[in-house]
Amino acid sequence: MLNGLGKPGTKGHRQYTVNSKHPEFRGQKGVNGSDFPIRYNFVILREMPRTRTFISLVYLLTGTVSLIAEPILRAGQIHRPVTGRNGAVPAAAGLEVLKNGGNAVDAAVTVGFCLAVTLPRAGNIGGGGFLLYHDGQSGQSHALDYREVAPHKAHHDMFLDAEVNVDPELSRYSPLASGVPGTVAGLIEAHRRFGTLPLADLMAPAIRLAREGFPVHEALREQFTNVAQMLKLLENFPLGQRGHNSAQSTHITVEVMKRAYADRSKFLGDPDFFEVPGNQAMDMESPETTQFFIVDAWGNAVSNTYTLNFSFGSGIMTHSTGILLNNEMDDFSAKSGVPNAYGLIGGEANSVEPGKRPLSSMTPTLILRDGSIHGVTGSPGDSRIINTVLQVILNLLVYEMNFAEANNAPRFHHQWLPDILRIERGFPSDTLRMLKELGYQTETSYTIGTAQTIVRHEEGLLSVASDPRRLGGTALAY
Ligand code: DON
């Protein structure tokens, strides 16, 4: 059985409706007014909402930002987004749907199923994920959780051997590695609620690609949400004055990252199963996922992240269907304090239980301005997703980059444990030296995340940018 088919509010399916105009989200002023954005709602599907209410999904950041008044393109920019007026998508099949009069959800359904065929290492129907939808007409945002759940016979110690040690083979490459997939149910549910064109028409391109084949890309051949929490904390620091990727701004951001990831490890787990303690998790003082987005001419927007976990998931395919199965069970904490494949540790909050969702770092994100869609972003990249999305948002709103620059700029990552600051190539050597002097153990990292970002300008023009870190990533607009 697929999860995600239950009624909203049941364990099998969670849908959150977010009214960005809710008074609770008004008037939260950034401490550093000149350094932080104005009139932006961040609608972020937190990896584990603390409560079942929509407040856990939304943060309103206020202050001032010059981005709104900025020209769409400035002279001197090295990286530039693609622009269009009617729609923007990451794949040609999705563009066709928009041209045929479909809305953002229609196009998302097509793209979601097509990627399961053309990008089998990551696009999927044997996995799960999260989809955010902003309805341009009502101004409401909706979050659909179609994450896999642990099967009914799953149990707390299922990944331990006779010596009570974790056996990673079991949680990563065995039939036990798979959670019950949610992708098909999730995409169909999104279509049932918000789609406009017939489902059969939307699935036809994927079926055609599967039957007739397609040119294989070079890349294929080779082959807590913490962001809002961190943004809130970072409001207290004049990051903009310190400068993008300077030692000081990196130091401040890394310290915030460490605390957010520590909270994630200690307090977060499926809230259907684990009571995330009060404000604790928010009280900060104390290799193959797919992100795609679609914005249409009506101001509707979708941000979707879904995954099989590893490249090709568990590597196991079902005989009868040929569907590749996920190995999402490794996102659970198999034993308290023992790291998973991404080095993330966890405890009881994220222990294995039947029907429970493993903790996820996936962070599809909508950026709203005055209740309307302004931007959409998100990224694959395992535990580094959260920090990738954080840095794209900071680049946009604090460092005043355009969407292409924001995606492309070198990134860094710290996840509390291991206590290593991973830094992409492209950082000035002076910054690296100063960070070492500050006591960080630094490491040159392979690429951190692959952001996909769209901005919708006030005049209705769309700018879309696909991260060059991923071969074959596409940004299309018309
Ligand atoms: O849900 C999670 O956090 C992980 N299963 C995501 C895995 C991932 O992003 C792999 N590669 N890009």
C-alpha cells in the first residue's frame, strides 16, 4: 500500500495549509533592520514540524531589502538567470504542459513522473518527498508530505546485529532498507486537489519516454526545518556588512549551523510518534535527491523535493514492476548516537517504528512577498540540503545577489557532528586561513547541494536559474 492516500490529518497523509496573511506572522522585525529583508514570508516545509499547526511551517522575516527595487539584470553580473513571462520549469516536458494551459501542479505531475524515467538514480516512483504549492488566486500555500513511512513490521532494533551493533548493509542495501513509497500517491493527491488537466494527459509524456526511450545524458551514463530557524537567528548579525564568504560572516553562519544541526539530532523525529519538546528545538540561544519547481503565469508555484535516498536507492528493483526501491530507512537512527550514511546522529525521536517517517533534510521552499509568490528554491544534497537552502536565501536577501549568482556562489557546510567545516572550492585562501585561525577543522568539500531557484518580479517576469553543479540541470522559461 502506498502512504499518502489518507484524508488530511490522518497518519497516512499530512497536508498543511498556510495562510501567509495570518496576523501571527505580521510585525516580526529583524533586529538588524538594514541587513535583512522586508515583506518576505518564508513558507518552508520543516523536516519535522514541532507542532501540527501551520505556524511550524512559516516564518515571516521583516526588515528592509533593496532587492525589490533592483533592476532585473544589472551590468557587471557574471551569472545570469534565464527569463520568461509565462512560466518557468526545469524540464521541457513541464514547459509543454504550461504551454497547453496547465498550471504549476499539472506541470509538476508531469515533471515528477518524467524524472522517474529519465533520471532513475534520483527521480522516482519508489521513493517519497515533499511538495509545496502556492495558489496565486487565494494566496494560500499548501504543503504535502508524501515521505515514505516504515513498514508495519519494522521495529526499533531491526538494523542491529547479534552483537547489538548497527549493520549498515541492512539499512542501506537490503530489502529492509525501503520505506513504503509515497511518490505516486503524493503526485496524484496534488493533482486531485489542484490540477486542471486530465491526469492521463499529464502522465503520457513519462509513459512515452519509458516506451520509446530518450537520449541519455552524459551525467546519467557515468554513473528542524532548520533553515527558518537559522534565518531567525542570523537576523541578529550584520552579515551583509561582514561580506559574503568572509571569515567573519562564515564564522557566524557556521556557529548557527552547528546549533541547528545539534537540535535536529537531539529533538527531531516524526511528530506523529515523538513529542518534540516545547520550544527546545527552536531555542537557539542555548547523493541523490531531486528538486524541481514550477511557476506559472497565474502566480501559482510548486517546489518539490523527492528522493530514493542514495543514487538508485537500495539498488533493489521489484521483479514485477521494475520500480527502483528507496533506502530511506537509513534516515532513521538505527541506534542512538550511531551516525547514518550522512554522518547524522539521532536518538529516540528518530528511532524506527512501524508507520513512522524517517527524519529528512529535504527543504522545498517558497518565498512569499505580501502573500504572493516571489521566489521558489530548494536543493538535493543529503544532510547538506538545509545549509544549501539557507545560503541561497542569504545570498539573495542579505548579499543582494541575483538568483543565478545566489545558486552558483561557493558554499560551506557544518552539521555539528562530525566537527568539520566543509568548504567548496572557490573560497579565497585568506578566508580559509582565518577560519583555521579561528579554530575550525576545515576540509575541501565536493559540491554542496544543487540549488534550483526562480524569482517572480513585480512586473510578472520570471527569472530562473539552475545550479551549474549538476550536469544536465535545466532552467527553461517562455
Ligand atoms: O531525506 C533525506 O534527508 C535524505 N534521504 C536525502 C538524501 C539526499 O538528498 C541524497 N542526495 N542528494
